[in-house]
Amino acid sequence: MVALALTTLAIYHLTRWPNWRTLMQIVLIPALFWGYFGGYYIVTRPPYFGDLAAKPGLFFAWIIVLVGLAVFLRTATPAQTRLTFAVPLGVAFGITVINAITDVFPGTASTQPHLLLYVSPLIILAVFMVWGAPLALVDQHYSPIVLAIVLAPIPFIGFAFSAGLSPEYSLFARRAQTFGHVSIAIMAALAVGNVACRGDSHAIKKFGIPVILLIAVIVSAPLAFAGPPVIPYQSTTTNAEFETITFTETHIEGTWTSDDHPTRVARNYYDADTTRSPTLGWLQGGTPPKCPILIRDSWNSVGAVAVPADPIPAEATTLETFIKRGQAVYDGGPDSNGHTLVVPVQISDSQSGSC
């Protein structure tokens, strides 16, 4: 994000002072940063770098879009400036609403309808930002920095939606929206401050609008860090859960299955041969697993964990029938978070532990 912001600053100054001195002084800084950024990521290969490196041409295309916007907004009329920011913000809010109806990124968590209420303060920020964008960009001292902060998240978000609607690329959009939230709040504050500080401003403009803006920023601030999807991920493992996972891995030879949480813990801690696919497929209407399955009582209430998708609800009668027809070899944990390890009776010795 820093590299994108520096690129925007360089283009802004280069178009304002188009000479070799500006080119050497201004463009060299982001070029060196891009070199450091690229070298560091190529050597260390942090998580998700491969998703970005898989489509460098597309990411470069969005950088060109960034450059074009930086050049255009420097000389754009107030109406053109407002329209330039209103369109992507409208698309972003539209995607959030659509994601509450159907998954925009298939296989990921949808936006819960009640979460749209918490997104509404962002609309106030967006309106202030769009309305005051020309005012925030009129000052030659701080407008380049404001422009860089506002435009930098656009290539990241655009890349996420054009690279592929998959859980991997949805992470790019979620991370970029944090920077987008901050930049919108900054531009909205500058615009409102510009109006409030005028000598002829009415009392409502001078005091009322800043108060409304402050409330909207405070209410919407947690969303910038939580993210609109709010992934239903179980972040902790209780003692009873860990004991159950340990028993299962110790006494089951071969593959066993459960939802995302026990299988993830078992793979990371014991390097276990376990998979969640048979369980999730069964709970979604497929055939029952043909290998030992660790059934959790929480499936009746919150559903089976299927990160990054929403939890999958399970009928109590379906689970009870499956347990009665199989061999329950372990039953432990409190009533609200119990675990039952079931070995299907139809498994032969040659199929034992095979999913």
C-alpha cells in the first residue's frame, strides 16, 4: 500500500513539474521502494504472495489505472472529481448488499443482513467524502498526500475482484478495505473542516456537521479492522476439545473426519491424516462418511465450522440416527460442547480409516 501511495505522489508531482530533475528526484523514490518490496517478497515469500505473483500483468494493469486516475484528478472539475469517487464507493456498497443475498466470492462467508446496519455509518462518511472531495484536493500543500492515500487501495481492491472470485483473493479486498476506510475518513474530515472553518458558515455547518462526522467515524471504526465478512472462525480450543482430538488421533488408524476446527488442530499439532470434506459434504445433503467421524454437539446450535464459508447447520435427528447406527467409541466433553467419535458399522477391516 505504501508503494502504491508513493507511486501516486510521484505521478502527481511529475505531471505538475514535467522535467528531468523531477523525474530523478520524485520517481526514483517509489522505484527504489518497489525494488525493495519486490526483492523482499521474492526472497521471504510470505503468505498469499503467490496469489499476487500468479497474475503480475493484471496487478500492473491496475497500477496503470491508478496512474491514470492520479493524472485525471489533478485537473478534473469538481463534478468529475465527485463522480470519480462516487462510482467505486457505490460499487463497494452494492457488492456488500449483494453478498448478503448471494456469495460474491463462492465458498466464503456471506454478509449477515444485520451487519448492514453497522455498515450504514460508512455511507455518511462516503457522502461527506464525495461531496467534499474537490475541497480536500484544492490545497496544493496537502492535496497530493490526500490523493495518494485515497487512491492507493483502489488497485488492491480492483485486483481482488478481477483476479478471481475465490477465498484467496477475497483476502486482498478485506485487507484493502481497512486502508480505504481510513482514507475516506481523512478526506471527509478535511472537507468538513474546510466548510466549518469558513467565516460565513452557519452554526449548523460549523458544529452540527463535524459532530455527525465524528459519530460516524467512531461507530464505523471497528468495521475497518473486523471487515464486512466477519468470518465465523473458532479461535480457541478447549481442554475437552483437545483431549477428544488427542484420543481420536491416538486410537484411529488411517483417515478420520470432522468439521474444520478439529481437523485443523489435528493437522497442525499432530500432522494427522484427517479431512473435513466428507463431513461437510454429508451435512450439505451428501452421503454419510465412510470413515470414523468426530461429531460435535455444537453442530445442532451454531453449525459445523466450514471456514471460510458460513457454518453448516445439522439436524439433531440426523446426527442421532447416525450415532445409533454406528459404533460410538468415545463420548466426552460438557453437554453444550460434547464430542462423539463414531465408527460406521458398514466399514470393513480393509476399509478401516478410509474416507
